[in-house]
Amino acid sequence: MVQHRAALSDMPSTAWDAAPVGQAPAEESLRDLDAERAVLGACMGTGNAIDAVRHVLGEGAFYRPAHETAWRALLALHSEGKPTDPIVLAESLRAQGDLERAGGAVYMHQLFDAVPSVSGAKYYAQIVRDRADLRRLRNVAVRTVQLTQEPGADPDAIRSCMEAEARAERELALASGQGRLSRYLVDGWRFVSETGAGETPLWGTPEQTLWGSGESLMIVGPPGVGKTTLAHQVVLARLGLQHTVLDMPIAPSKRVLYLAMDRPKQIAKAMARRIAPEHEATLRDRLCVWQGPLPATIDKEPDLLADLAAAHQADTLVIDSLKDAVSTLVDDALAVAFHNARMRALRNGVEVLELHHQRKATADAPRGQRPTLDRVYGSTWLTSGAGSVLFIAGEAGDPAVTLHHLKQVNGEIGPLQVIHDHERGTTTVEPTLDAVTILRAHPGGLTTRDLAAALSGETTPGRSDIEKARRQLERLVKSGLATKAEGAAGGTGGGQQARYQVSNRHLAVS
């Protein structure tokens, strides 16, 4: 009778291989031996790979029994704090009498040598897990068919069994570390302590950050003001070919994928200004460039950014430019779809830099007028989802432009008057508007209002300009580059504002 049958989910992952004579073997689509070999090879290379994939694989994921034997031996070695290389693994398997069952010592070395990339271990493991899930579901379906063909089969009993199996399958998926509803779930402590809140910025300092880790950077401006020039310097710094941009440090990356969708030849010419023959090895190994349109727009394929980065093992992605990546930028729904694609890439550990344009209607705004986020072209959801937004204001081809920090990770920077050297492809901060330079030119010191007036060019600076000047001065004091003489409270003779002077240490260095 049906109720006496073993539960369908109790069938092993290789039950189809042990099916009665006459049944077809497993289809190729239900197994991926290359992915199984890649997972094992990656785990032999580093114990960190085991930690990364063990929750993905779960139980009974491997199709080939030899691979399952090797996997369990790897888990045992890792739990004991022992090396997981092929030599130690083979010896461990030999000691427990499983070496031949796992394929032999030579096969262990072949697995180790065959792994395409250790960094791709989680992707290989997900392929293995997916195939195992499909085999299990197929086994359930086959078993159900067998039950319907037995003499005296009871439809209600079979239906009940199917419902029980469906519940068990759903519970298994929900409990899985890589299940759809729990794949990216972490506990509160890990969220607070391990999600990068304290990581070093990609560009800038913890107090003044232009590009934060795990948050996208958008560089905006009209044509010809140096967006690409600035972006290329950031890219080259990520490649380790320079250390700072605009006098602020940039953290190195492993590999950059540059999506050169907007006039690739012009992008190549612009980048060539900063490239020398000694850079060839770095550019060949750590920079890859996609030329022209993508195979699909990002709003239609939300995983495209993450997939491109994974395919080329890039941890930095440059989108040049947004208008070429999305069908239309003014549609809120498509902007949200792009943001989802952006976040999927960021969630996978890919840092995102985007080049974008301003609204044409505001292109003729007064030169000295401070831009706002509503001058960025397209739906507001594009900038709402960005971590940091830089706006370059100026005339096309003008070497002197103004850099505004419209959206901050923490600590607003600027506005900065910057100078583009179009021949060399470099950008520098105008030294006469540097706070330290201004202080050095005033031996008697400056108040926050004095510095605000010097930086803004306004005789009567606004409250926001004064507050920004105060923050700059306090940072200089904290770093030892300036000293502060506290002011006095007001009275019948009036108060006295605090005054800041360049420090003796800085004068000695300069």
C-alpha cells in the first residue's frame, strides 16, 4: 500500500543511478561534473573556500560518489584545522581506506590543477547544488509515477504523499543557506559588524569620503568638462598606477571591468594620455574593456552587471555611461530596475563607478551657481540609490572647472576648484584655494568666517559655507596641520571668534 512506502525525500541524490534495469540514466542537464571538480579543487587551494561553499552545497550535492567522498574528507580536515592540499587529502583518504573510492592520489592532484579560479568557488558550488536539487525533484516525480502504476493505487493516498513531499521540499529550500528566501540573510550582529561599515574608503578618508566601499559613485556633468578624465585617473589608481586623485588616497582593486559603451575610441584616446609602455603588463592582467553596446539593457536583465563582473573576475565595474546601459533614464520603473542591477553587483562585492550627464534644460545655469541633485538627468531614483554623487560644473574644454560633492557618504568635500591638464590627462586641485595654503598666507590666523569668504568668493558667506569652513579647520587641527586659539564669549565689549593658524610643524615641512 502507498502509506507503507518510504518517503520520497529519503531517496539519495544518486537514486536515479540505482534505478531498476530499463530506466534511463540521468540526463546531462542534471549533473555538471566540471563544476563538481572545480569546487573540490578550489577547496583544496584554501580553507576559506570551504567556509564559503559548505552552506551552499548542503547535503548530498555531488552527483559522482567519488566527489562526495573527497568532499567529506575535506570537511573533516578543515574542521581539524589541517591543510586541505592534495597531498594531505590523499593521505587522509588513504588512512581511512577511501583513497581508491575517491579516485586515487593522482585524481586529487588533477582536481587541484583543474580549478579555473579559486574566487569562483561559490558560483561552482551553486551550480552543483542546483543540479542536485533538480535530481531530487526529478526523483520525486519519477517515484510518484511509479506509485500511480502499482496495483490498487489509491489516488487520495498518492495525493497526500505528494503534498507531504511538496512541504518537505519547501522546508528544505527555506532552510537552505542558499535558498531564495535566505540566501542573503545574516544575523543582526554580522550585519552591524561585517557589512563594511568600518572599511577603508575606496577614495578619500574616513572623515571625507568620495567613494565608499559597497556604495556606487556617480560622476555627473555636461559634455567636455572632464568626467572621463577624472574617472580614468580613479581607474588607474585602482590598478595601482598612481596612489591619489585630487590629493586623496585611493584603495587598489584586483581587476577592473570598464564598460566603454559611449564612443569607445574616444575613451581609448583619453586613457592613452596616462599610459606608458611599462604599464602594459598591468593593463593586460588587471583591466578588461567591453566595447560598445551590452548584449542587453540592464533594466531588462538585472543580473547582467553582476554576471559580467563574475565572468571576468572583476571587483570594480565602470559604466561609461548610464545612458547606454538603460532603455530610458526618465522612467521611474526603469530607474528602479537599474538600481536593482546596481545593488546586485554591489552585493556580490563589485564596486560600481558610473558616468552620467546633467539635464539639458539646466546646461546654461549661471557658472557660479551651486548645482543640486535635480540637475542630474533622469529619474530621481538614479541618484537616490547612489552612494556618492560628484558634479563637475564648467564649460566644455575649459581646463578650470568646479567639483561639487552633491551626495556624500560622510563628510562633504569642496566645492573644489580643479585644473585639468588635457595634454597629460591629469586633474589637480587649485592650490590657491587649499585651506592650508590660505592659512599659510595669513600668519595672524583666520576665523571660520574668514576662511568661508576666501573659499566661496563671497564677501558675506552663508551659514552652510561657514559650517563647511569650520569642519575643514577642525580636521586640520585634529591632523596637526593647524592650531586653534579659542575665542571669548560676548559681553559689553563684544565677543571674539576662535582663530586658526597653520602649525609650526606644517611650516617646517613646507
